[in-house]
Amino acid sequence: MPGSGLFLDYTGIVDHEKITHLLKSLKKSEEFLSLDKTTGKKFYAILVECLENIARYSIKKSGIDVRFQPFIIAGKQDNKIVVKTGNPVHNGQKEELVSKLNIVNQTVDVALTGLYDEIISKETKPGDNGAGLGFIIMKLKSGNKIDYNFTLIDNKFSFFEINILINRFTMRKLILKKTDSSPKVNFDPDKNVFEISGESRPPDVSKFYGEILRWWDEYALHLLNSKESKDNLVVNFDLEYFNSSSAKYILDFCKQLASLRSKGRLIDVKWKYEEDDDDMLEAGMEMSRISKLPFEYVNKDLK
């Protein structure tokens, strides 16, 4: 990475003690401290997973050719951070690694979050090595696929390399298409568009709204720790119907908005309803009262 500022450049054995030493040094470095907190947290999480991945899969063999020593390097490149790692692995591990990486790379983020929840909910058994959780975190935190490569060393070992690009100072959009049972979600920070619209009775309500709540937690942290414009955020609710299970999560979302507002961010919440739909109007008033968040009530028939 010519001309790029380096966060980390290490070659050698990676174990728990070495990981702790490298991470302590990183957190004190000027390069790392110059990152906004949102990017810094993502970057740190990815580095931890990369280092633990090396420690987990790297062969424990002394005297290996110096060209195939484990390494990790991370630096700035344009408006991204690049993390590259390499370590020798047994050839018998290649199929397992390729399978995990392909699943992660081919799965969209919403489904990947569900897969993560499914894996961590399973009972841990002796010998479990994470079942690809590290790769899932790398992709979710970076916002990009994980590039990887294997170079054959001999008939027993291969050199496993991965390359990860981390987007800096950006916040991904959250776009969920409307279905017969779930609302459309359009969260686009670039356009200051935040809207939930349609009917809400998703078959897996915790999974559906879990993605929304996690996204907003990340976005709120990004706003509070960045120098972005302090313009009002406008959040629109345009719900035709929501069931009791959805109501809890919608209220949780309103509480997130209220928390951000209490920390100084200007937030306008518009609760839309049809003129003859008193139930929806009252539901909005109740959401506003419990969350202690002011709403503007918009009669859609008066447009």
C-alpha cells in the first residue's frame, strides 16, 4: 500500500498474548485515534476477528519458510481502510474455509444477520470453532465481500490470504421491500429519508425489527461521534396496520429516537393516518406518550 498510512504491520506467530499486545498498541496510535468512533469500532472488531482467525486456523509448525509466516497489515487507501492477512493452513482445512466464506459472501446482510443470530443461539459443543461467525462479522462490519486466496505450499499446507475493504465515514442504507405482511423500510441518510410504511405483521417479528433497531443504534452512534450536519432528522411512520407483536418493536424504535433527541439531535417524527382511522391516530398518540417523543400527526386525506 504505497503512500498509505499504516495502522498495523506485523509478521510472526499469532497467539492470545500477541493479539493483546497488538491491539493495545493500535488503540494508542495516532492513526487509529484519528478515525471517527463509528469507523474505529468497525475497524477494531474486524482486526480482532482477523487476528483470532489467524490464531485459530494457522498451523502450529516451527521452521516454516519465512515467505509463509503469518502476517497482518492494515492501512488507509483512498477513502477506505484495507486489511490484509495471511497464514499457513492444512490443506484439509481449505474446503471448510472456502465453504464458510462463500456462504458469507453470497448472503445479503439482512439474511446474514439472521444467520449470525441462529449460530450464536446454538448450544456450544466441545471443538466448536465459531462456525464462521468471524467471517460474518467481517462482512457485516466492513460492508464488503471478503476476498480470499489459497497458494499451495506443498502437499500438506497452503497459504491462506484474505483482503477486506472497510468503508470509512459512510453509513449504509437500510432498504427492506414491502410484502403482504411486512412494511417497506427506507432509511437513506444521504437523502435524510427515514420511513416505515405499509402493514406490519411479519412472520418473524424479532428478526425483522431487530435489523432496524441494530441499524439505528449504529446510525445514532455515527451521528453523535461525527461532524455531520446537525439538520433535523425527519422520520415518517405511514402504517396501514400493525399487530401487537410489531407494536413492541415500533415502540422500542421510538425510544431509540427519543434517546437520540435527548442528546441534542433534532428529530421530527410524522405519524400519518387516514381521516377515518381513529385507531391508528390513537396508536400514534400512545407511542408518543410512552416514548416521551413529540409526534406531528398528519392526516393523509388533507393533502
